[in-house]
Amino acid sequence: MDSQIKGTEGEDFVNELAFSSFFKYWCYPSPKYENGDKKEICDLLVIFNDVLIIFSVKNYEFKGNHLRYFNNTISKATKQIAGAFKTLFSDKEIKIKHPDKIEEIFIKDKIQKVFRIVVNLGENVKFYPFNSLTNKNDFVTVFDKITFKTIIKELDTIPDFIDYLQKREELFKDRFTIILPAGDDDFSAETQKDFFSLTDDNLNTSMKTMLVSGSENDLLAYFLLNKREFPKVLHDEEITDYYLTIDGKWEEFTNQKLFENKKEADRISYFIDKFVENELLINITDDREKIAKYLLSFDRLTRRSISQSYFDFHEKNTKNSGLYFGRRIGNFNGVGVLFTSYTDEMSDEMFSTLNQLAIESFNLYGKYKYKTIILISTNKHHRFKFGLVEDIVPYPKEYEQQIIHDINILGWFTNLTEEKYTNKEFPD
């Protein structure tokens, strides 16, 4: 097959997975230096808040020679990533183009953390380096095809994904690590020769060494079961060399009831994803984009809690009629998520006034706990209205008295309480 076609197929594979987990709106496939040489910067950029992820995708066929394969994939991809970083963070203004947006300036000053990822799509590789380093000694994560697909589907929010990347980088950045996904029977004489050639070149360095028998999926299983931390023994500074055997851990994990329980419990959390997709990322405005970013900044477990709160609130208010107005606020990572309900009998003006008073009353009686409140209003048919209040500061005393007056007229309770949801990632 033509190498260009294989390359395009590889990029499409990675793009589709990234779009589904991180939302296409923040994914820039094959971005070009639009106001410069028009050359492709990298295969995929993900830009979300202050995080940048640079992807290089290699879809070369593995033909049995590991060292030649690594040179054609990992080495070249690492250089591409280093070049992409150099271009993006040069002194020049860089403009890029998203397929669904107008040309925009890459705001480099906003970026606080950069992750670099090589996705190697060749199959039947018996071992491979767990990571790579650029010429500036920047850490580069290396995923194979199966691992990337699993991780991006299991850690299918940007917060969950970058938490794994961050902890992976912190643990392995000073280690020479080889992962061995193949079984012992797959190590032919030629494979062993390649393996020892690679390891001998690196064992002469002062870096700590780790050999991982198993796939990174197996390592992910350990990570998830261990409260999203890698094995404690791997953090022991006095141990310089490790041989970690985790073969079959992923299969064992996914066959457990707790894995099934987690999947079932997470189903409700996709209410947030669908809300962002169907309500916010259409007819984009600055406020819609801001609300979307706030909601997508929550990890999967927090989205589960918000969704449970919403559906519980909706069920309790679905039979309301007349001028009954429901309200509930929850604290989610320091952000207030306020649910209100409206009825068919309410005019838009009345509902807007009540929403405003709900926000103000929670601010006042909550002693201005929140700097940000997301408003999600619904009726019995799940028809949404939404809003965002940021940079909340105490109201003037005269205005506070007016709020108290209005609350008293409506007969609202002033001993407001927050809804609190505590969720176990793996329910019993």
C-alpha cells in the first residue's frame, strides 16, 4: 500500500478516537503554519484551556527488524514533535486553522503544560521503548495501536487522560523502560538480538532501568485499580532496576464485576457530554464555549455526580405546574452548578427574573463561596436554558437588602444547603 495512504489512514484512526473523547472542537488535525511556510506542523494538536497535546502518528508496517522500525517510527516522530514545539513556541506569531473555525492565532502564553505523544500503529511488535526524549530532553510518550485505543476510550475526558500522562511522565522520565507485550514464545533469535542490541546501548548509561512484561493496557489496569496511581514499589528511589510482570492484568480486570459496575455507573455521566455537544457546541458564542470548557474540565467521575444530581432534581420537579420554581446547587471542584426548573405557565421574563434571584440568593446566603456558577435550567421535557456567572464578588449592602426582601416575598427558604454526591469509581 502507498505509504501516504497508510499515513492518512493512521491519522484518521487517531483523529476519530480523539474527536470522540476530547470533542473535535478542541482537536486540530494536521494543522499548518498558515501565515508562514504553510507546512504541516504535526499530525494532531489538542488545545484545551492551558494544556497542549502534540501528536505524531506513524503507520509503518513492521517487517521484523525492530531497530529499523523504531528508527522509522519513534525516532522520526520524536523529531517531528520537537520541530512542532519549536515552530509553535518561536518568537513569531503562529496562525493555525481548525476545520470548523476561522483562522486563529496560537496563544502560546496561555499554555502551561505540553504533552508529547507518538502513536505507533504497526502491529506485531514484540517490544518497544516506553518513551522517547527530544533533543531538548523533553519527555515523549509512546503508545502502540492497541494501547492508544484502550487508553483514550477508558480515560475519555481530557482531565482523566492528562492525569494519566502526567503521572506516567513523572514516574518514567528518568528511567530507560522497555515494554514487552509479546509472550516468551514470540521472541525469536532475531528478536532477541534486536532486544539486547537496544538494551545494551542504554544499560551503559546512569539511568534506572525497567522492563515491563505485559502491555501498557495491563499497566493501565493496575493504575485504575490502585486509585489511579502506579505501583508504590516503582517510586522507591533506592531500587535502580525493575522487572515488572503484569501479563494478563487487563483481561483479568475487564472480566471482573467491578469493571462492569463502573461502566454501568458511568453511563449517566455522558449526559454532560451530550449536553455540551447538543446544547453548547452549536451556534457558538463566547459564553457557550466557556460553559463547555467548564463542564469538560470535570473528569468522568465528577460528570457522573453532576448528572446524578441533575436527574434526581429533574425527577423531583417534573410534575411541577403553575408558578412553582425549583432550585438546587452543588459544589463540584469549587464550581457551583445551579439547577433550576421552569413550567409552561411561566413567561420568559418571569423565569429570567427568578433565575437571577436564585443565583443572587445562593451567593448571598452561601457567603459568596463560589467565584463561578454554571446555570442549567430545565422543564419537564428536558428543554434547557443555561447561563454562566464568573468573577463573583460580594454585592453592595443595599443590594443584599433588596435580595432578602425579594426572597421573603416569594417565601423562599434562606437556610440553603448544597447537594453533595460522593461516588466510588468502582461501585459495589
